[in-house]
Amino acid sequence: MKCPGQDTQYWNQDAIFETKCPECDHPMEFFKDDATRRCGNCRKKIVNPKMDFGCASYCKFAEQCLGTLPEEFVAQRDDLLKDRVAVEMKRYFGTDFKRIGHAGTVARFAEKIGKKERANLAVVLCAAYLHDIGIKNAEEKYNSAAANYQEIEGPPVAKKLMEKLGAKQELMDEVCEIVGHHHHPKDDDSLNFKVLYDADMLTNMYECKERKGVDEAVFLAKIDRLFLTQSGKLLAKEVLMQNN
């Protein structure tokens, strides 16, 4: 079945329209289903300004439906996946609002650290939403939420969820690798792992009531020792010291 939005029998008088090249201001004509067209004057490939690529952000049949997707969109596609992953995480945890809230806070801190460190935000944020996804199975199988059990159970659940959303294999592999040892850093960990680790560490410390009243010098030294990125250390000091 052809996507109704791309089927000409559903088109109206707006299906063909004129616009101007954003590079040279030369007139251009677009059909509704053109993903891109090349300007006849400057030869720049221009993305259709009226085309809605929303479904293509997660549909694995996007290229068959829309043709070759514009480079500008492909570059953003993995990033758009994170919003779908967040929704699926919430569905998976259901009414477990504590864990949903924890994942959301980790994602918020991970985005701030990741932007400063210039990490891959698509990987970092998907990992942030899914880092504790194995906890439910861990409690059911082992009657424990211990870190090692979470790391065993997390990757299969994360992979299944991302496969459902049509995530690329490379992205799935890296996210699952992070989820599989997110409590236990290694010497050769990627920047994406370090960002997620720092965001999770910061969230756990932020949620811990015992941080209040700790000697400032001792607390700052602990932050410098535990956090893996410079941006993570700075954010931790900003967030935790004002609440200490």
C-alpha cells in the first residue's frame, strides 16, 4: 500500500508549487513528493520546504516511500529517534513513575553534558532513556535490582525496543553496549559512554538526600574523582553545590 500522503490521487491544487532557491533566489518548482530538487541556476540541491518528513524519522520503509532522503534529513534522523525511544521507555515502565522520572533527569543532564563535549546526542540520549531498562526483568528473574543484573537484562530489551522503531544497527549496537555496562566504566570507553555515565552519576547524587552537610572540599574532590568528563564535573559542581 502506498503512503496516502505520497499517492497522487489524494493531491489537490497545492501539490505543485513555486518557491525560490534559498541560495540564489532563483525561481524553482516543486512537486509535493519531491524530497529535493536541484536549482537550475546555482545547481545547489534544495530540500522541499513544504515536505513533512515526520514519519521518516522512524519508519524503516522511508526511503522506499519517499525516495532518496536528503542529506540534511538523514543527518538528523538518528537524533529524532530519541523522542520515540522516550515514549517507548515510558510505555515499558507503565506506572513506575520513579524510574521514568529518573530516566528523564538522566537524559536532561546527558543532553547538557553531551552538547558541551560534542558527543553523539542520538546515541547518548537513547542510552539515557534506556540505561535502566533491564531493571524490571532483573527484579523478576533475580529478585534484585543490582547493577550487574540490570546490565545483563538491559541490552536485549533495549535492542528489541529500538528494532521496533527501525533504528540503525550501528546505533543499536552502541546503545546496547553502553546499557550493558553503564555502572562499570572501562579504560577504553567512548565519549558517548562517559557522557551517559556522568549524567547517571549526577542524577544519583542529585537524588541522594545524604549529600547535604558534606564538607565542601571533600565533596568537590569526590566530584573530580568520580566524573569522567570535564563538562560533567562542571555541571555536577553547579547543580550539586547549590543544593548542598
